[in-house]
Amino acid sequence: MRAVIQRVSSASVSIEGKVKGEIGQGLMVLLGVGENDDHECIQWLSQKVVNMRIFSDEEGKMNRSLVDVGGGMLVVSQFTLHASTKKGNRPSFVRAGKPDLAIPLYEDFVGECEKLLGKKVETGEFGADMQCALVNDGPVTIIVDTKDRQ
């Protein structure tokens, strides 16, 4: 799994002009499920995202997690995170998980984050044409790949 984690002061995702998910302060997570991902990836990544200390403390240092600040989370599926641009100018997405694998893993990731946070995680809609809006706070943007565990 690949995740682009953005610390936001607000974020939303809309489908056909209607807001599907929306948060204030928190994290917007763009999540790409790969062809070889499994539930072990979900366990590792959900713990990493929810507990990542990227929110400022009283001294302005990044010492607080999403749990610590009580922020929201918006997770949007994005298979394009597994794009290969090795050959030519048209990206290949053959390493992205097919829907029969990716949808359950995406949903399980959201469910695991909800358990860890103790509240609802906002989402987009898998496979839909979505429009994302956000105010990146900082800006803070972190890329995490379960394959590399970094």
C-alpha cells in the first residue's frame, strides 16, 4: 500500500458536485492498494498513520499525533499511486490492485483507522471520479509505502 498523508486544516471530497466526505483539522490520506498488498499491510499502515506525530505541540514541534489532537481523517482511494512511468509517457497501472482485492483492503483500512481513532473516518467512493479539495497545513505531506516500511 502506498499512502500520501497530508496534514490539513480542512479537506473534502466531492462526487458529481455533492460532498461525500469532509473534515476540519486532521489528515487527508490518499491510499493506493497494490497487487501484492494484504491485511498485514493494513495493520502496519493504519498504526503508522494514526500515530504519526506530525501535529505541533505548544512549542511548535511536531510531537502530536492525530489521536492527540482529536483530528479527523479523510481517506480517498487512488490507484494512480502505483503508476509506473518507466517506459514512454503514458503511465502503466498494472501494479495497482484490481477491484476484487483493492476494495476490501481499502474498506478494511478505513475500518481499522476507525477502531484506532474511536470515531468515523470520512471517505470518497472507490472507483468514482472524485474532486478533492484541501488546505495543506504547513505544508506537511508524507509518503509511506508498506513495501519499504518507511
